[in-house]
Amino acid sequence: MTAATPYLGRRNPTVKAAILLAASLAILGFLDPRPLLGLYALAVAAVGVAGRVPPRTLVLGQVPFVVFGVGLVAVNGLSRPGTPIVPGSPVSAEGLTVGVALALRGLVIGVLTIGFLASTPPRDLMVSLVQHARLSPRYAYPVLAGHRMLAAMPARWATVRAAQAVRAPLRRGRPRFGLSDAGRAAFALLVTSIRSAERIALALETRGLGERSRTVWRPVPIGRGDVVLALVVLAAWVAAAVVDLGL
Amino acid sequence: MSEPTTRRRARLPLRDIVLMVMLGVVFGFLYWALVQAWNGLAVAMGPAGDLAQHLLLGGWLLVAPIAVAIIRKPFVGIIAEVIASVVEVVFLGSPVGPLLLVAAAIQGAGSELPFALTRYRRFGWGLYAASGLLGAGLVFVWSAFRFGWYGQDILALRLGMQLVSGLVLGGLLAKVIVDRLHGTGVLDEFAIGRADAALRGPVVRRER
């Protein structure tokens, strides 16, 4: 942890995860687009400045949320009864408002999630959950092992595919790869992964990981700054709630 | 390898925990690959893309019935689903965000309930079907609240699509996968393999 680490990167992962979950749940109370728009602007600014997430990452990361949001606006505008925005059109004003609010909810949660993931290494999150949230190491270490396995998945998939391609009939000069082949490859991936799960469990057990409490290398700190972060987020949500009720 | 079973009966062996994590990782990876393909299709379908998510929902339920059928202990379905959602959110950056954890816990509870009612002793087609239906049905109540589906004209259509998907992809497909996995011998060291071995009597182990 150096001074070059952005503000969000220095905050405690457990606190950040708790704030993220609480904020995502609390946002379900808003159905007016105006406070949601304010929260969205605040969240983008906070993640950009305090998290120092590059604009490009921030924009690209939100593409799935925007796509999902467009679908929400369209389906709500069309499928909710209400006064048409233009006489004779099938799109209702009430439906559009609800759709925009739902899309904005998704965008706020999305930006906060991007900020959380960009500022939190998985290892720190798991260690912090063990230290501060009383998560059992019996779950933390296997999940961390799972993180490594996930990184190895594309290579495993490629191996299975290469083995299948050797035996596959050719179609237009290339090995066939249809839906059933994909299913077979997925099943092979599952079987080899379960085999390696047994080996990983044995390896963890022989090293005594997951038995009783342990000391931790590079413990993750928790401090006053984390309380400040929680209070700032709480203040933003209260302000949005005031706008929501007042207007 | 000795488990202090007398002191804390509910404690799961490390092997079962790692298996649940691995199921979460493999399915997380496969879903992720599927979602990449899916996103493009959803854009092309426009408003129908929002509806089509219900057809795929059952696939998201798979982890719970598979884990319950293999490990056969209480709460395994819920834990496995939550681990899978952690993999998707924290490691893969799922666009659903942290609320996926809530949805996963609800799905897991729904999928596990039918098996829990038989005290994890029966695993027939009917139970898998009930598991898929309950998982899809319970999470529908939550999603409908979250995405404001109540009050839309197409609520019944959404529910119908989701239940069919849960039945086929989240229930019956799970049994197909578990049976085929069992056939490979890879599950012999888990509860499902032990239950089978107890029925069969002593067996000669295959050489790998």
C-alpha cells in the first residue's frame, strides 16, 4: 500500500463489499429517475476520482448495463398501461418512467461494482473477510484456489477442444464444432475439474489450510477512513431519499 | 483427514467445499462464455431480448441440484449457489452486480427444498423436476420485485417461460448431468458414490 494507491484501493475490502451490497439493496427503494440520475452522476465521479478508474474502463465496463437498460426501457414502455406519450402510440409515459428508473438503478449498481472490482484484489477480499467478517478459512482458501482454477479454464478448454478436433470429422476443411461438440467439451471440462478438485482438497488438507485459526501474511488493515467512506455513501443515499420523497 | 464429527456435526469436509467451489468455477466459466454470445443476440432481439432471459434462466439453477445430489447434506444447495455467484460477481465481474448473491441464495433454497423434504434420500426424476420448478418460481418473486415486472401486461408470460426453463434446464438437465458424471466414476469418493457402493456391496476398483 503506497501513497500512489488510489483512495478506494486503500479502503478495507469487507467494508467496501458491505457498502456495495447495502447500497444495491437500498437503491431498490427508488422509483423516481431524478434522484437516481443524481446518484449515478455521484457514483461515476466517485469511482473515477477516488478509485482512479480510467475513463475507458469505466465506459467499456458499462456497456452490458446500457444494453440491459435499453431492453428494460423498451419493454416497460411497451408493456405497461398508461397515457401514450404521443396520441395513438403504443408507448406509455408511465412505462417509460419506470423503465428509465430501472435502467438507472442497474447503471448505479454497475458503476459501483466496477469501482469495487477495480480497487479490490480477490486475495485481499478473502483475507479481509476471514479477518473482519469471520468467514471460515475452510471456505476462503478453496475460493481463492477457485480463482486460480478460473484463470486456467480457457487453457483447459483449449486442450479439450484440441483433443476433440483431432478426431472430429472435417467440415469445409475444418474440424466440425457444433452444439453437441460444445456440450461434450463442457462435460469433459466438468469431469477433469472435479478430478482436480479432489487433488486440491487433498493439497489444502496436507498443508493444514482450513483447520482452526491461522496467522495471516500481510494482514489487511481496517481503520477510521473506512468509517468515513461508509458515512459518505450513507449521506449520498439519504440525500437521494430526501429528493425522492420531496419531489 | 479426521473430522471432529462429534463436536460440530454440520461441518462439511474440505473435499465437499472444494467441489462446490469447482462447480461454481466451471459453470461460472461456461455461463460467462454463453453470456458473451448472448449479449449480441439480446441487442439484435431488442425488447424481446428482455423476455428471452427467462428461457435461459434454468441454466443458472444447475449448480444447486448437482451439488445436493453429489454431496447430500443440508444447505449444500444454497452454499453452492452463493459460491457460484461470488465467482461470477467478484472474479468474472457479472453485470448483475452484488444482488446476484441474494438471487443465488433464493434460487439455492428453492432448488434444495424438494430434496431436503426427503431428507436427501431420494433423487428421482420427479424430485429434480420439482427442484427446477421451485428454484425458478421462488427467484421469480424476487426478480419481479427488482425489475418491476408486477403491473406489466406480460407477467404471466414471463412466469410461464421461466417455469418451463427451470423444469427443463434447471431440473431434468441436472439429473442427466449427475447421472453421466456418476457413470464416469469421478464421484466415487463423494456421498453419491458411497451411497451407491453401499447398495452394490464390495467392488473391484478400476485402474486409471
